[in-house]
Amino acid sequence: MSWFARLRLVSVLLTLALTACGGDGGHGTPGSSGLGDPYFPKAGNGGYDVTHYALDLAYDPGTRHLTGTATLTARATQDLSAFNLDLRGLTVDRVTVEGDRARWHRTGDELTVRPPRGLAARDTFRVTVRYSGTPVTITDPDGSEEGWIPTVDGALALGEPIGSMTWFPGNHHPSDKASYAITVTVPEGLRAVSNGELTSERTEKGRTTFAWRAAEPMASYVATLAVGDYDIRRSTAAGVPAYTAVVPEEAEASAKVLARLPQVMEWAAYNFGPYPFSSTGAIVDGQGVSGYALETQNRPVFPGAPDIALLVHEIAHQWFGNSVTPRSWQDMWLNEGFATYAEWLWEEDQGGDTAQETFEALYDSEDADLWAFPPAEPTGPGHISDRPVYDRGAMVVHQIRRAVGDDTFYDLVQGWTADHRHGTADTAGFTAYVEEHAPDVDFGRVWADWLYGEGKPDRP
């Protein structure tokens, strides 16, 4: 063998060795370890978009032990030598990319994966993570709890804003939405309820496996899993299957309001446009386990029997927040302002106070918290769910309605939900949309005083 042939052989062997050890051959650069969100800058990751999550989970409430295999299908948005997944706690046992073992390491909530070969921009790839352990509960900056919340006989997983990383690895930022297939095995006698439709249920050897499929895009913060003893009711509402799961102690108190789910769904579809998902329902847990309701996709979670206003609010979120999802956590008012205004509209349509009367009562109240900051500019991560985001956000929506009149207002709302269906949106995009579709109206004061203005605006 000539010296040149020997040199080429050595080069090939070195390349193969680097590949076997997870080297990238110099191809690509690492994706960022965060997306720079204004309030949660380390949430999410750069360099790829997830299109599908396949989660295969087993949970034992007695030991609070979770075992999981998460397979993510994603598309690279740049040449990648490495990429990150968000994961808090839990023990990672094995990581593969396209079926080949990959090197990985962890720093804080970041799981950094180095595939055996670099990924080219626009490549579709699968990463599989096997993991286990006791999931943790997160205390948010506002003092509320999220993540994996143990209950008397099971658990409840809630993800807003970053809690989903406590039970599966992923790209946990609302700007990256995906479809989901969630399979959960629990002790026989318990139920596991998640998003989308229940596609199968089987019991063997004292364990029951539930398979759920959410085909429409979903942000990870509205993914949920509820394990426990639930009374199940199946029906239809607004032409789609309805699946409700209620803990026995809340069944009687919840029955009257949940029976109105079809009415609420039809009312919301009439006002906001066609329902964006293939199923609906609710999860009602007991003991006030979370202390708050959450608009988890397809079936909102309630910490006890809801009243009709709360049901309307969370169902409205299926349009505002779940289908049209905030591009960053600074855009929360687009969720909460519209969902709160839905309560005002419902009250008006049911013969109660008009939206204008509700607006006036808020404006005349002595609650200084309402004017603490502009809806579009919360003062920090602990304030994205404060009253200005909800109530003053709804006041912005009402000011738009007053400016354009009812016919144009409902055209705007239904056009907005149709044009951004299953997508993401931000505040600048919304204001531009309103101005484009109502070109003869001057919204200068609405934006300057109500959306971005400091303090209490002058009476309109």
C-alpha cells in the first residue's frame, strides 16, 4: 500500500471514529439553548422545529415514579452539530437520533444532544429520549404551582408557562407547536386523561394503558395529563365528541354547568368562528389541587366545579390561545383579554349586564391593580397573569368594538381566528391586522392609551 493510500485509510478511520463517538465532522453549529423570550429567555431552543411528539409513559402513584420514552420528530432550521431539549429533573438513560446512539450532557434544565452525524438545514429527524424518575412541581414567579402536581390517587400535569418540561423533554415555548400521541400506563382502576381523542384502552396484568392522539398543532404548555379516579362522560358538543372526566366528589356540583357545554360551544362558534379542534370536554379535579383553571387543549382543567363564566372563559381559549397561540409570553393579553371579553359577551347575550356596563364598572372601580401596567407590557414574568392582562386586556378589545361597530368587530374576530388558525401571533401582528381590516378608523388612542399606556386612561 502506498503512503498516499495509507494516509487516506487513516483519514477514513479517524472520521469513522469521530462519528462513532458523536463527532460532527465539522458540519453545522449548535442550536441555541433558548429563544430569548422577553420573560422566559431560556424557554425553548433554536435550530429546529418539532412537528410531532410521541410519548410513551408509565406512572405509579404509589411511588410517584414516572418512566418515559419521548420520540420527537423535528425539522432542522439550520445546519446543526448539536441541539437542546428542555427537561427539568428526571434521569436520562439513553438518547438516540435517527436510531443511532447520541452523546448528550445536561446543564440545569438543558439537555444538549450531539447527534452522531451533523444535521443539515431542512433535514427531518427523530430524537428519542428514555428517562425516568420522580417529576417535580414548579413554583412560578407569581407563586402558583405548575408542572407535575401529585394528587391523592394520581397526578395532574399543567404546563403554563414552563411546567411541561417536568414530564417530557421538548422545545417548550409557545412558538413551536406540534401534534401529539400520548400513551400512558397506570394501575388498573385509575384513568389517564390527556388531550385529543382516546384511541384505545386496554388492561392486562393489573395495568391499564390509555392512548391519546391530538392531531391539531398544540403548544406544549397546554398539553396535560391527569391520572386518578374519574367519572367519565362521553357526549357531543357543536358536532364534535365531548369527553369529560370529573373526580367523584365534584360530580354532582359540576353536572349542571358541564351540561351546558354544548350550548357554550355553539355560542362560541357562532361568535368566534368554527371550532378549531376535533374534540372537546373538561377535566375537573378535586381538593383545589392546582388552585386555578387552565385552558389545556381540547379539554380545560378546573380545580373544582366551575361556574358558567369560568367554563365560557376556558372554552373561548380554545380559539384565543390554543388555536391562535401567543408567539411570546409578552403576548399573553391576546389570550386572556379575549377570553375575559368572551365572559362579557356571554353575560350580555344572556340578558345580563352589557359589555359596556361591565367596562364602565371596571373603569369606575377603585382597584389600582387594574392600572398597574399596560396589557401588552407586563413588568416581569411574575405578572403575565395579573389583572391588567385579563381585565384591561378585555377593555382594549371593547374599545376596538366601540371604534368599529358590531358588524365589523365580529368580522374582525372571525377573520383573525381563521387567518391564524393553528398558528402563532403577536401584538404587533394583531394591531396591524385590525388597522388593515378597518382602514377608516383611527386606532391611535386605543393603542397608545389602552394597550401600551401607563396608568388609567382618560374616560373614553
